[in-house]
Amino acid sequence: MKYVRICGLMGIASFTSDREAVRKEFRFLASLFKKIKEKHFATQDYFCELSMGMSSDWQIAVEEGSTMIRIGTALFGERKYAQQ
């Protein structure tokens, strides 16, 4: 992949109100990120992004090490889908 640069990992937690389950999933992804960084990208500064967390769970994601969050719903509201 000559023109591709992997800069990190991205994950979305399960759609659940169980905040501890969400935290566990984010914590797992953060540990996976660390292992991959150490094994494959130790000397590559560009491998630095851990994108996890959305409007409903971004606080937990940040607490667990997220470097990028996705908060479109918080900014723009729920999506309105056209009826088919």
C-alpha cells in the first residue's frame, strides 16, 4: 500500500446504556492501540490517533485515552431520514 499511511485505530462501542461495558470496550481498544504501536509503529510519530467516542459516550472515551471523538449528533442533532 504505497499511498496509504495508517495513523491509528478507530472504534465504536456497543449501543448500550451500560456505561461500564462501554468503558471496558474503550479500555480494550486503548490496550490494543498500545500493543500495535509498540510492535509495528514504535518509531513512527504519525501513528498517534485513537479515535473512539461519540456524542453519547465521548467523556468515557476521553478518560480511556481517546485522541479524537465524533460528536455530530451533539452539534447537529439527530439525523432525519427521508421516508422511502
